[in-house]
Amino acid sequence: MTKDSAQPIYLADYTPPAFWVDRVELTFRLHPTATRVLSRVAFRPNPDAPGPFTLHGQDLTLIRATIDGNEVTPTLTDDGLTCPAPDAPFVWEAEVEINPEANKALEGLYMSNGMYCTQCEAEGFRKITYYPDRPDVMAPFIVRIESDLPVLLSNGNPAAAGEGWAEWDDPWPKPAYLFALVAGDLHAHRDSFTTASGKPVDLAIWVRDGDQDKCAFGMAALKASMAWDERVYGREYDLDVFNIVAVDDFNAGAMENKGLNVFNSAAVLASPETATDANFERIESIIAHEYFHNWTGNRITCRDWFQLCLKEGLTVYRDQQFTKDVRSEPVKRIDDVLMLRGAQFREDGGPLAHPVRPESFVEINNFYTATVYDKGAEVIGMLHRLVGDATYARALDLYFDRHDGQACTIEDWLKVFEDVSGRDLTQFKLWYSIAGTPHVKVTDTWADGSYTLTFQQSVPDTPGQTDKPPMVIPIAVGLLDTDGTEVVPTRVLELTEARQNFAFDGLATRPVPSILRGFSAPVILEQTVPAEHKRLLLAHDTDPFNRWEAGRALARQALLAMLTDRAAPDPAYLEALQALLADDSLDPAFRALVLRLPSQQDLTQALFDAGQVPDPLAIHDALTAMETAMATHLQADLTASFDAHQVPGPYRPVAADAGKRALANGALALLTRTDAGARAKVQYSDAANMTQQMAALSALQRIGAASDALEHFHSQWQHERLVLDKWFGLQSSLSLPAEAVATVRRLTEHPDFTWENPNRFRAVFGGFSSNLAGFHDPSGDGYALMADWLIRLDRLNPMTTARMTTAFGTWKQYDADRQALMRDALERIALVPVLSRDTKEMVTRILA
Ligand code: PHE
Ligand code: ZN
């Protein structure tokens, strides 16, 4: 495989490395444009897989190389080098030169605001030096950094330091993708943690001057994560120090480098004035995620990149469990399902569908997807549900025991569960290889006191896959009577056949079923539920997820009726909401979720599934009309809710307060539909924290009345780059349809649009692509603008560009005119002569 080649590589072609590495020593002589990297690597031939000695390398200038001290002249190849080597252990030494300042792709060693930083996952280490850059080659690393900068960091424990240099020693064998180096004028927010066995760990969050006041929350989250992983998974931390660095230019959220996590500053920095409740919660979960990788990812890593879900699915599952524990379980479950449906179902139902464990790829960067991460986590959740808590815990213990220090596969993972549970997981394993969201259709019958549920499952065709076998689907079911009393508590049915019956006997009357409780499997449930049953479930289901789901179904049904039959907003839906809103026994955060209407994306999908052509403008208008109806009919209740859930006193980023603010701000957004922004304007000027300020600003923007506030917001926050991202994102995502394209164009001309920064670029264009009625403007101007900028960014940053092409991923759902315009935009990108491999692969798949 070469970096420029568009040839796919295949899981089936995996071969072990021809050489193992016993030890790595690196010296960095840092210079912005001419950094020298000296490597000294102890290799040992792999008797099980003899082959030539080859190393990966990209954009490197080789200065000299030796083997056992003797100068060698390697042959440079498209993706590295090859060189004759002894058939016995030997030491390779090389010196290379690299240019961090010119590196705008943000992979390898690069510069961000004067600091040096690395990103090596997945294949960035080869841009630092020649090395077997594959995750199954693990070695201890010793690193020396030479630079005048005051703070010099790398993986592992600090070993020695002096004027202008520092040495680090990472004793835990690791693959190169977990390597990290940071150097800069940084300030530490310090703390410490004592592990369960009494080992002290020095903790630090390193930031630029001026950001010291935004670290306390991240630090608390880190300590909570460390304690949680000990308590729940029995996993202790294994080094003397744990460092986190905040960097402004970063392609993803954060990176789990051993002992030296690197974070997008947006994923760690927070103060009440600059971050919203949602930001705080996201930061907490990302800190947990990266920390949890220390065991699921670092101590046990992936054999090859096809196994990415081995670490990502499991680590997402673990961070979801953590958030459920420290916040609200039902609210977190609903949030996660919203994400899953919004991103993963969308991906799984279109041209980019792929299995949780892909079997081929051109560019691995394109597979850090919702499917690998979020469906990967759902698959683990199903496994947990099928084997039960005790067996899950024993399986994880065995996994850590058996595979510590290894690079593993999904087969290794499933074998652990088979050994512990005695179950045959052959059919379950299909979840890793079959793409597409299964549809489960359910019907019921009632006869002689026996109630029977009949399930039929099928998985739609996806690119390269047809005629799929039935999967194992855990379906949690409970039954209610028609008064709303639960008559059969939750039971997990295991659907394994294409069609299968489950009978419930001994019931007095025909029950109302509550199916797929807790969203027990990532499937699309098809059932015909009479509206009165939905209302009953919304009012009485003991399962909070299905309670919310019933409200969601009512909302969707009402909105679809408005869209397809020009119906008025369903008064029965509004009444059901009214009762719920006033029910103070319910968590405000839960009520806030029930109040939230399905997204534009959700309705687009619903119409498409119903065989209709979605019209983004009509969808936008229907949502606006429904919100206006809610504001009108529920005015008293919304006002009461708004007033009752104001949180007095200083801001605290705790779940209870955040839930109240979410409910009050949900009410505010609706009330703004009919009060010309009166309340929102007051809240905007009184706001003492970013949650309140942003909620007010968004509410105003949604009715097109935010111009004064936007101007004020910009002047207030022009020096806080993370807040400025919000200013950009809010306008691109919430501008009214008729103004959106012009607004986005204006934003791109703004002096603060520093487009080479991924956060800023994503704020504008990620926001725009979520503004469906704006992006899909019938003129096609939105598509053209997006394409222009993707083409421009691709020259610098392929990884971020490629990800953002997914804005076009649903193009086949639209009318012929829009399809033609989107195809034009995609083809224009595809035809760029020097398009990156990343973007080329994405555009090709989307167009296929
Ligand atoms: N491994 C990181 C995570 O999920 C994500 C990441 C991938 C970051 C690639 C940067 C580049 O925790
Ligand atoms: Zn991860």
C-alpha cells in the first residue's frame, strides 16, 4: 500500500510483521522548519513470518542510516524504505529531517500557535521517522527532546531533564500510533491521584497562558474517571504521571497517547462563562473515554486497523456507562440513541454503510465513523445484555488477564465471552461483519388468555452486501394493561430467526406491549401502534426510554400528518405533552428531552422511508408551525416550567442543575416563537453563564431576531476562540432558510474565519450541513459553496475534508433537481487533479 495509491487493502490479507521491535530510542532536535529525528531501534526477525526488512515513511528526508553501526543505503519506496538486513537481531539507526511548520494536515509532528504537537493515530508516526508503523508492533520507547521551549513532554515517566532537554521513559510496550510529543510555553493545572493500591500519580493539564482558569472541571473529570475504572472494571493506572495537553489545531476530539493525552482544546477547556452544560458533559465523557483507553486500547491494542472497533466500540461503551453512573442513566441512553440514529443510522442506510469491522479500506482515516464507534458500542451493549452483568464482568477480567500487552482481534474478544459464558457466538459475530440497520417488524395476537408477539427481521442491502442472514437481536419487552399498570416486567427475548413467536400466558386482558425497552438493540422497529397506546406508554411506561420513544413517535406522526396531509398540529399530542410537562415527579432533563421535536434530519429520513421525497423547506416550516402551536397551546405550562426551573446562585456544571436549565431553555425556545423574542432578550442581557447566554441567542436566531445580540456577542468574546466558534456555528446552523447561504458566505469572509483551524472550519461548514433547509437551498448555491471550501481545505487537511464530505451522504434521498446539483458538486470535487486519497475515497463511495 502506498500513501498516494487508491488501492484498497483487505483484512483477509493480514500477515504478521517480518521483524519485531524490542526497544526504541528517539531524539528530537526541535526546529520549526527543520526538526531532526534520530532513531535507534532494536529489531528482531520474526521466525513465523520471514520477509524483507521494510519501514514506513512519508514526507521524510533521510540524512543517514546505519545497521549495527555500519552505514547503509536503503532503497526508498512509495511508502517508506527497504534495506538488506541481518537474519539476527540488529540495531537500526537513522536520522531524518522533517518540517513541522509546513504540516497543516495535523498528522505527524506539527505546530499549533507556537507549540509542537503530534498526532500519530492511525498512520502519522511514519511522518516522524522510518518505522514499522502498524499497531501489532509494540515496543518500549525512550525519548529525548532538545528544545529551548520550557515544557517538553512525551509518553511514560519523566526520566531526566536539564537546560534545553528532557528525557522520557515509557516502559509499557506500545504501538507507534500511541507515541506523542509536545513542546511549548505551557502552563500546568496540577493535581494528584492515589490509586487503589496506594500508588501516587501526578496529574497535569497543560494549556496556553490565559486558559489556566478553564482546567478545573477537566481535572475533576479525570480523577472521577480514574476512580470509576478502578471501582467498576478493577483497572488501575500504571505510570507515575498522567498528562493532558490542550491544543487548538486538532482534527478530532482527543487522543489517548500513553500517559500523554492530547486534546482538542474544545474537548477539555471549560469555564462557566465560556462553556455550556452540553460542553461540560461532553468534556467529561471525552476525558473519561481517553483515560479508559489506557486499558482498552493501550495495554490491549488492535492487531490491525480493521480491528479498530475492538478499542473504540468498547471504550465508547465504557464512557457511556461512566456517564450513566455519574449523571442520569435514562437521559444518557436517550442522548446516545439520538446520536446513533442521527449519525449512525444515517450512515448505515446510505452509500457509506460499512460493517462495524470493515473488511477493506483505502484510507483508514475514513473509518473513524459512527458505525465503528457507536454501533461498535451498541454491539458490546447487546453482548452485555445477552450474557448478564456477572458474566460480562468475568469476561472482561479474563480479557484483561489473557490479552494484556497484546495486539488483538475481534476473534480474541469474542473467544473470551465464549469461554466464560459457554455460549456459541457464531451468529452474534454477524454484528461485526454485516452492514446496515436491521428492521424488526412486530405484530401481535391475543387468544384465550395468551398473548403472542411475532417478530420478523431483515437487513437491507448495503454496498457490496446482499441477502443477509438473520442476526441475534436481544429485544427487551414489558407488558402493560390498558390502565397503564405493568403486568409483565422487562424480559429480554432473543430473536435469532428470520421470523419468531414469543408467547405470554396467564394474562387477564389483552396487554399493551412496550417493545425494545432501553433500546436494547440498534434496530429499526416497525410496529403499528394506535395513538392511544402511544399516549398510554408516554404517560405510564415504567421504562423511561420507551416513555420518551412514545412521545417521539407521537410527535413524528403529528409532523408527518402536517407534511403529507396538511393536517393541523395534533391537539392530542399537545395535551399529552401538557400532562408530562407539569409532572414534577419527572426529572427535568427527561422532560426537556420529551419537549424536543424530531430533527429535520429525522423527518427527512421518515419521509424517505415512507416512500416520499422530502422537501427540506416544508420540513423546516412544519417544525416551525408545530413549535408555534406548542407555544400557543401550552403557553401557561411553558411559562410555568420556564419560571420554575430557573437555577439561582452560582453556576455549577452538575447534572441536576443542567437538567433544570435544559427544561427552562427548551421552554424558552418555544415561547420565543410567539413573544417576538421578549423573554430571550431579557435572558440574553441577564445571562451570567454561557448556557443561558447561548440558549437565549439560539432562540433569537431561530426567529431571525438575533442581529443585535450577535454583534454584542462577537465584541464580548472576540478573544475567546472557543466561544467565537460558537458564534460562527450558531449562525451557520440556525440561519433561516432564505438567508443561510448568504450568511455562510458572509461568515467565510469574516476576518475571524481562520479556516485552516479545524474547529473554525467545522463550526461554519458542519453547522451549515446540519441546517438542512439552508444547505439544500433549491438554487444549489449551498452545495457549490460547500464544494468550493472542501476543495480548498483538501490541499491542507485531507482528514477533516474527507469527514465533511458526508454532508452529501444522503443525496439520493432528494428530488431529481437537488440530486443533479449535488452530483455536480461531488463530481467537481472528484475531478480535482490533486485530490487527497482520503477525500477521493469518500467522494467515490458517496457517488457510487
Ligand atoms: N483514538 C481517538 C479516540 O477515539 C480518536 C482519534 C483518531 C484522534 C484519529 C485523532 C486521530 O479516542
Ligand atoms: Zn477512542
